[in-house]
Amino acid sequence: MKVGIIGCGFVGSTAAYAMVLMSAVSEIVLIDLNASLAQAQAEDILHATPFVRPIKVIAGNYGDLEGAGLVVLACGVGQRPDETRLQLLERNVRIFESVTPQVVRNAPDAVLLIASNPVDLITAVVAKFAGIPPRRVIGSGTILDTARFRALLGEHLGVAPHSVHAYVLGEHGDSEVLVWSSANMGGIPLLQFAEQLGRPVTEEIKGHIDNGVRRAAYRIIEGKGATYYGIGAGLARIVSAIRDDEQVVLTVSASNEGLTNFPETALSLPRIIGSHGISTTLQPVLSTDEQIALEKSAELLMNTARQIGF
């Protein structure tokens, strides 16, 4: 599958590199306002292909997106000193208002995968500008938060994160919801599983893991300025699911149909992903507290969207 990536900064270039290492694509087109950056990233990533499998990696322009099955949008700008989150969002909206029609014009059948933050709000914005079926506009959402949740639970329990089935829903941000009530390993509910291993999940442990998930980006950004390895791998995972029509359940963001009070709000729910994008949005079974928290997360996103006219 041919994939385009708009924006060759940390996230876009790392996603491209992860796709190469995972052999998730046959061709990658890198596009950036800074053509020299796109060219340099394309050359550097191409030099990794002899260690995996032959993959075409080029720097190009929007016309080179012809035939792409998927386009990653990682072209948002960073926050300026003293700039509010709303001001940052307004600047990014203007960027995507320009970029999205050019992508759709040149790759009309592609799935659009949004990676720029605030990802839920940008996903809603791109869905409006693209004018394509909503199932083909996907935000990376909480795929990374879910991975963090599973990794930390697996670390506490001493089991592989692949064996941990637990989700983070809602906003990719401070109001996200860790769904403890349905977490399980091997079909065994979390608390019973933990007791069998002699590693109980106490309220203190829950608080530690919650902080580890919810505050991860802040710690990483403080230490090295940006997060990109985790989300790069997450984007490559979504691309693989679409390429292979996996019909896999992933927590990604899209215009929401699962919460009837917030039909236009983009946030993360468990969704089945295949070759055409989202085939089904699932309604999670939540505890009362989790349902309330999810609705509060949706309301926060909806109110912010209204402030910028969406």
C-alpha cells in the first residue's frame, strides 16, 4: 500500500520509519513545507530499507499522492510561548483548512489518519473539510494511551502487554478515561487475575498507573521536548490494520456515534478497523463512574469545538 505523510517533523518521520521497520507499506511519500527536510528524511529512512525489505521512500508534493491508500496528517504547528491551547488550535485549523482539500483532490480514495494535536478536535475539523465518508477520517486518538495502560498493567502483573486487554477512551488528553471495570487477561477479570498472581491491584497501584498513563506526555516532553516513538509505532499499527483489512479493534478517534448526546464530537471509542477505515464503532460496557467521566470528556471537547465554530 502506498502511503503519504504530510509533515516530516518528529512524529511524521518516526511514523515513516516505524512503517518501514514493520514492513507496513510498499511506498512512502513524504511532504513538508520545508522541502529540504522532507528530502533529508526520505534519504535517511530509505537507507534503513536494506535491513528490512525493499520499500520506496521519496520526498514529493501533493501530486505524488496519486494512488495512495492512506495519508497521515502530521502537519500541525507547535505551541508558542504564552500561547493558549485555543489559540494553538485556531492556528492549526487554518493549516488543515489548506492541507485537507489538496490531499483529497490528489488521493480521493485514501483513508486520512490524523496525528496532530489536539488530535480529537483536529479529527473533527478534517472530517468537516474533507467531505468524504466519516469512516475514512481517523484520529490516532487514545491508541497510545491504551498502549501505555497495557504496558504499565503488564509491568505490574509481570505479564506481556499483549496479554492485557484494557482500554483508554475519550479525549487524548487530561480528561481521558482509563476503563478499569472491564480490564482482563486471558478472559479473567483484572482483580481476580492479579490475586491469582499474588500481585493485587490496590487503589494505590491504580493511582500510580493512572498517573503513569495520564501524565506520560508531560514527563516525556519535559525530558526531551516531544513524544514520537510511541505514537510513531501506533500510527504504523493502524496503517497495517488498514492494509491487511484486519477488522481489529483499536481505540481511535472519529466523529462519535456512540454517545447520543454528543453526535458531532470526535473522541476515542473501541472501533473495528479494516481496509476502508472504520467499519464499526462499539459501545463499551462501563461502570457508572466511567460513563460519567466519558460524557464529561465528550462535553469538554464539544465546548472547545464550539469556541472555534465547529
